[in-house]
Amino acid sequence: MKIGFVDYYLSEWHANNYPAWIREIAPDCEIAYAWAELDASPRDGVTSEEWCKNNGAVLCETLEELCEKSDVILILAPTDPDRHLPYAKVVLPYGKRTYIDKTFAPNLEEAEEIFALAAQYKTPFFSTSALRFAEELDAYGECSMMMTTGGGIDLAEYIIHQAEMVVRKMGMDISRVCAHRFAGSFNFQIAYENGKEAMITFNSSLSFFVTMSDGKKAMTSKVTSPFFQNLMADIVRFYREGTVSFDTKETLAVMRLRDALLAATKAPDTWVELK
């Protein structure tokens, strides 16, 4: 199976790590082709040609060439989700199974446009944060309360991980959110239509922790499971079978929650209704 990598620039953390994980999980999968909008990475100066040489891939001159030659496609640009819709407009009409990296889109409106494109061309695709595949989430049954902590360089980019965990475990029926600023952190309250509650604490220095409770007993775990490798395994399974392992409506729910969380940071201590 020949995989085509699409990126804004190729030498970035995801593109530099995914190939080895995919080969380890599925030796029959080949990172065969690559294309990037920029010729060199602004992070380390590595050119697309150099990246391809290091990873055994053929550099395509155009995105269309990559789409024609690849069996399946992986759209990266994890730090530049504003590029996902332009890439999807080229990629999805080919009808080939496609994975789109996190953050899926810069906002809910563009996320819905990508879904509409996939439906128009009947193209199987999915997107998720790797934290969906944290094994710690499976160690506790149904819960009515959940708390997560986590960090990252930039809230807009990294809040997707905690939003993904909340929706994956607690469901999609979120009614409103509220942001509180404290000691360099954002603490987000998340209220559900059915009375369930979640809390997200974001600070650039925090590791991922998750606490889940049914109101009687609780469990707290540091997230240490190999969630990225689990994601790679699910991507490979999707490429082979063409089915998504979860309800893709959750992806739009995650984007809706992310939009609300970012809006809440601009109006601290005020409840923001989800649209």
C-alpha cells in the first residue's frame, strides 16, 4: 500500500515520526510519495527533497500528482489547520481513503465544509487527536464527571487533545462552557445537557492527566499509554478496511467545543453557549 504524505512543510514532528511508526505496525505500508507547499521547513531548514531522501519517498511536483499515484493519503500540516480545506479540495475528489491530522480545521465552519466535500465525492476519511486512543480512557466505565489537564506551546493548537478526550468519553451533548484564568492557566467548565460536567485545565507546562468519576468513585491516571502508536494502528486499519472506528459526528462536536473554548477565553468568567 503506497501512502502519500501531504504537508505544509515536511520536516516537522508529525512527518518526522509517523513513517517509522507506520512501518513498525505495517511493514507492507510504504511512505511512497510526498508533497509540501513550502520547499523547506521553517523549523530546521530541511528541504522537501532532503526529507524524501531520508524517508525513502518520491517528491511529487504537484499535489495532483501525489493524489494520482498514491493508494491512500495522509494530510498533515498539524500546526497549520488553515491549510486543510485547500488541500482537501484537491485531495478528496480523488475518492481515496484519507486521514487528516489534528487540528482538523481552524473552525467549525471549515470543518463542516470538509465533511461536505467528502460526502460529495463519497471519499472515506477521518480526523482525530491521538489522545482519543489513550488507553487510560478505557480503564473506567461510564462517567458523569471528568477532569483533564494538559499543555502545549499554544492553547489554540493543543486544546484539541483535551477536547477530544472529553467528547470521546463524555459524549457530544455539550450545552455551554466557561473559562477562568488562574496562575497562568485556563480552567474550563463544560456543562452537558443531561447534567454531566467536565473540566479542562490548560497550562503550557502540564502533562496529560485524566480523572473520571461516576459520582461515587473516581480514578485518576497520568496518560502514559502509546496513544500515537495506537493512532497509527487505527489509521492503517482504516486504510485497509475503509471504515472509521468511531462516530465521525464526534469530530464536528470536538470542533464545536474547541470553538467555544477559544471564544470563552475572550470573555473570562462568562458562560458561552455552544452554537
